[in-house]
Amino acid sequence: MQDGLMLDHISKVYQDDNSEVLAIKEFSYAFSKGDFISIVGPSGCGKSTLLSIISGLEKPTSGKVFLDGEDITGKVSNIGYMLQKDYLLSWRTVYRNVLLGLEIKNMLNEETKEYAMNLLKTYGLGDFINKYPSQLSGGMKQRVALIRTLATNPSYLLLDEAFSALDYQTRLDVTNDVYNIIKKEHKTAIMVTHDIPESISMSDKIIVLSNRPSIIKNVHGITFNIPNRTPLNCRECPEFSKYFDSIWKELNTDERSNFGGQERVS
Amino acid sequence: MKEVISADRKEFLSKKKRRKRLILLTQIFILFAFIFLWEFLANEKILNEFITSKPSRVVNTILDFKTNHLFMHLWVTLYETLIGFLLGTLIGTVIASLLWWSPFASRVFEPYLIVLHSLPKVALGPIIIVWAGAGTNAIIVMALAISLIVTILEMLNGFLATDKNLIKLAHTFNANKWQIFTKIVFPSNVSTLINAMKVNIGLSLVGVISGEFLVSKAGLGYLIVYGGQVFKLDLVMTSVIILGIMAALMYHAVVILEKIILRWMMKAEV
């Protein structure tokens, strides 16, 4: 078995009272370590389901998830998960919010507390550890949420539309922050988004999914011919719009061919 | 730090302050006008003081506490109310937590809770007296019966309405059910608990007074019934007024408790 995270023929069928819906069909992919990988696709195509399956929150109907050769299908392992909003607990201070994951995982000790405190200090939140979430800006809250995820020291990070709740300006700043933190901490990130420019600006690879049932349409390797790439400066590159055009086209042909369609089993 | 205040702002602030003071003064004025008018009309024989009593006679009744044991009765009512309130809040919250724990049980018990909730609990009075004996126990059970079901329903609704995303967040750290309850669901519902307490302190008092009406041994409820039967309206009025003051003070005690609980929760150490 190879190192890293591997999805092996993952399928997911949802049941409700009226029908069965095949959300994901035979998804296989090996995520290489250290990469920032985005998954884009039409809305409702099962992108978020994919993250839930990787994180172990949901079980696939068939197929397996491997992490460093170990079968982790349906198990919550040490993979960090960032949700669509910060979801900080309003009654806890910044510091105690960051400790939440450590507490729940029974990993709270002097060493991990110090690690969390160092993360807060390194990423500009040292002066805010005793503040409450209501006293922070949207961008800072998102940073706290990221540090809460990093505090348990996961090697993989899942980002589920993690910036969709922010306004445009904050979003650009936070994207930049998060990208830098993830790269600095040498994490492998898998991000689900419907924002094509955002995915291009952050990713090393972009997986384009089809409409339901989701299959991989294409994988784009994203490289820019500039030193010290950041999500902000790469937006100026000529390659940026080239990537945008081809991904945009792929997503749109998909919608036309499957017009109004949801494939149903049975 | 010195703040520069513009003339407009000064005007706005002082206007607001004046209005606040005016409201308070009017409230005090109404109270005194009512007391004065009551006393005046009774003295002028426009009201029959035998059936309406009057403020000076109320004051005399209070001063006469050694013979009428007013404070003993006050204490009995207070004690029963507090015990009923504490038991109702505590047992109600525990039952709501258990029902949250088992979605199956909460679905099963839902219709029963709704029937019990709609039933006027005072109707259970005679049964309670037969079962618990005509004494303090029956009165406390009465207070409990009135506040318990409301607490269960309110707390359960609060627990079930906890932000699903916060629970999902805990799941991403592989939280077990106990951790989800203690770290997410319960803290999210401290304000629900405080609201339940504010309602319960009043409901508990209703239960105690109706219990004392039925048991008729001690307490302000007993004094009211007794005073009515022997036409001592002074005693009835005094008891009602003291009851009103007591209810207001207990409500404020819960408000103070709210502040203490919130401060404690925010400051809790890891």
C-alpha cells in the first residue's frame, strides 16, 4: 500500500422515502502528500459528501478509504475538517475554542497546550487569546477555526467551502492567510469549492467533477511561472485566466449535457 | 481617555436620561397615588374598609406579626416554593437530557408529555393530598407537578434545536455522545435553562399557593383562605401584597443567578 490518502472505488447512494439517489460513482484517487488539491463541480454533485466520507463522518455505500495504507473507511481519524463557517463556541475564549479538539480527543496536556498557544502566537492571535469570538472580525474567527483544526496536528486538512460565509475582501485576505499557514505547516489540503478562481489561486491540482453521479472529469495540474506564489499574486498571471477558461468550459458542457438531470437508481 | 461630545450628542443623551427619569417618577407616582386614594376613599367611607381594607390597616397587620405569625407563614411559602422550584428545574432538566439522549424515547413520550402539559395540574390536587398526605410534601409535589412538564418540554426543545453544525464540528474530532452533550448541547442551552428558571419560579409559586389553599395548614396561601373565611380582609390584603413582593424578589434573584451562571461559564477553566 502506498503512503498518503487514497480513495478506492468510492460510491455513495442516498436513501429517502421516495427514491434512491446515486451521489458518487466509483470515485478513485490518490492524494499526494503536501499538495493543495481542490475539488470543483456543479452544485449538489456530491463534493461535500466526498469530504464527509474522507473524514469518516459518513460511510460510503461501497469502496474504501486508505490513509498511509490503513483502512479508515467510516472511521474518524486524525484528518482535520474545516466547515463552511468558523462555528466557534460563543461561550469560550479564543484559547479555549482552540483547545476544543484536543479536549474531545483526550489529547490535552502541557505539550499540546503549548503547541496550540504557539500556533496562536505565530499567526497573529497572541493578543486575542482571552477574547470571545464576538469580539473578533470574520477573518480572525476563520483563522481561529483553522488553528483549532491544526491544534490536533492532523497531516491532512479538509476544507468544505470554508470561506463561503465571508465577504469578498475578507475572503481574499483569509484565503491568503490560510494558504500560507497550510504551506508553512506542511499540510496536505483537500478543498471543496464552487468558486473557480479561488480553487485556481490556492491549488496545486484541481479535480473537476461531473454532475450527479459524480465521476472525475479531469484533473488539472496548476503551476505558475512566478517565484513565491501566493493566492493573491498568482491571480495576475496570464496562466490564471487560461486555467479559468478551461475549467469553466468543462463545468458548463456538463450542465448542458445533463440538463436538469439527476440520475436515479431504481 | 477623553471623548469629545458634540452639542447634538449631549442634547440627545440628556433627552434620553430625562425620559428615563420621567418614566420612573411616573411609576412611583402611580404607586403612591393608588395607596393614597385607597386610604382616602376608605377613610371617607366611600369604600367599605371592612371588605376592602386599607393601607394603614395593612401596615398595622404587618407590625402585628408577633400575634399573626405572618413571617412564619411567609417562610413556609418561601421554603416550599424554593424546594419545588429547585426540584422542578433539576428533575426536568435531567429528564430532558435523557430524552435528548434517546431520540426513540423522546418520540415515544411526546404525546404523553403533551397531554400532561395541557392538563391543569391543579386538578391533581386532591389526588396528591391523598398520596402524599395533607402537609408540606403534598404542597411541594404540587409545585413540582406544575413546573416539571414545562421544564422538560422547554429544555428538550432547546437541546434538540442545538446548531447541527456545532455538533458536526464535535463529530469531526470524533466526539462521543457524552462529550457532545457536555461540551456543545448543554452549554448552548444555558440561556434556555435560565428562561425555564424564570418561568419556573412563578409556576412553582402558583403550585405552592394552590397547594396551601387545599391543605390549609400554613403559608401565605393558607392565610389568604383563612382570612377570607373569617372576613379578616386586612390579613388577606396583607398576604396578597407580601406575596406580590416575594414573587418579584424571587424573580430578581433568578436574574442575579443568571449573571453568576453566565460569568462562571465564560470563566470556566480547562
